[in-house]
Amino acid sequence: MYFNNNTLVFLDGNYVKADQAVCSVYAQSLHYGYAAFEGIRSYSTPAGTRIFKAKEHYERLHYSCRSVGLPLAYSVEELTDFTYQLLEQNNLTEAYIRPLVYAGEPNMGIKAPATSNVFIAAWEWGKYLGNQCLRLMVSPYERPNPRAVPIEAKIAGHYANSIIASSDAKNKGYDEALLLDMNGFVAEGPGSNFFYEKNGELHTAPAGSILKGITRNTVIELAQASGIKVHERFFTPEELNEAEGAFLTGTAAEVVGVSSIGEHVFRNPFENTIGAVLAAKYSALVTGRATSPVLTH
């Protein structure tokens, strides 16, 4: 799925066969989750293959590395160029791209390393959560405390929390989890941001206990450009009983509808909601089929 015998990946300045890209089992990142990563997509557009918001993604990768003291030697521009070359060498246009900065040298210590490794892979990958509306459950697992970790950094170790919550929801018959923050307010999904609709307006959690996703920000810009008011505020899961619709956003998931949370089924079919309108606008934007004030890079 992710690679075959001919797949090339970027590793520390070189393009190598995927099955030749190795990491020590004594690597610090493997033992402690001490790594930073991004999820990025490229699309086939009338102007050719375009990576959507490469600049924002690689700026966030730099931020994530700085936040945990992980060195990153390449600039945003260099990383972007490496990624376009990787796509070309693998004959990919519509692709999911995974950059990873990790401490790969044998090191069982728990202090920041002097150097790091940079890996970039790309493969064809459909929408991570599929195209059908999702049944969510409010998870018993909370998002990490933002006073304990830099929550807006995309750090590998943070996602142990996501895997636990998502697996628990699926084991209970749901499609995905919805996590609360430490104060009991709705935060986000395990790998996506959450929006709900009420009276023609959108509501989503503010900064604090969420990763302010790049897709989230793009959808907010698309909504505002369409005259749709967006409230970034704290709200409880009980308030969702009055919601008319909901959706999740993320680079891997793109924009996907939510049909229910727990036993509460939203009254409007997703195709009749603001979320469906914004999903279509997002698709048109990333594929270059529509002009928008939201910039791509």
C-alpha cells in the first residue's frame, strides 16, 4: 500500500529505495515518540501537480521541531523542493506526503540530540476516514493537557492518545472518537478538527487543547469568504444535542460529514448542511477548479 519495490523516499539528502531506508532499533525516537511529522497532500490541477499549502505545512514542521528541541537542518523552501522532486521520481500527482524528522542514532538518553534525520515518503491514499458520514462517540480519553506538552506541535508521541481513543471507539461499534479537553469541553477527533452547525453558523473549538489544523484554517477562511459566521469557542458535548449537522476536517480526511454522536442523530442529512457546501468548495480549491481568496503554495 505505502510502497513497492520501485518506490523512492527522501532520506537525509538522498533518494533511496523505500526498503533500503532503515533506522536503528536503538533510535531515541523509536523508544520515546520523540519525532515531528506532517501530513500533506498534492493534487492534480490544471496547472500541473500542486502541493496544497506546502509553505504552511513545512513552517509548522519547523515549529514542531523547535518546540521540542529537535534540530531540522533544511529550510521550508528546500523541503518543498525535495517533495516536488520525490513526487516526480515516483510518478505521483494525487498523493499523501509524510515528512518525518526523527532522532535515529542509537541513544537511550532523554535529552535532545545534536542532529536529526529527515525522511519524506509519498503514496496514493484516498480520504482517510472514507466518504460516508461518520458515527462518533464522546471518548472517555481526554486530549493531553496543554501545560504538559506543546499541544499545537505535531509530535509523534502525542498520537498514542489518538490511537487509544480511536481504537476504543471502533471497538465499541463507532467510526471514530470525539475527544474532550481537561475541562470537559469538546476538543477534536483523534486526527481531525471538529465543527458543528447551528442556525446557519459554525462552531469549533478554539486554540488551547487542539491542533489548529491547516485544513481547519482553510475551511474557516472558505466559510468567512462565503459570509458564514464561524465561532471559535468552548462548548460542551451536551450542546451538540441542538446541532443541525457536523463534520471533521484534516489533511488526510479532507472534509467528512458526521451523522451522529452517541445516540444523537443530526436532524439534517449532511448533503443539506453547510459542511457539504464547504466540502465542495474545499475540493474545488485544492484541485485548482475554483478561484478563491485562500492561497495555495
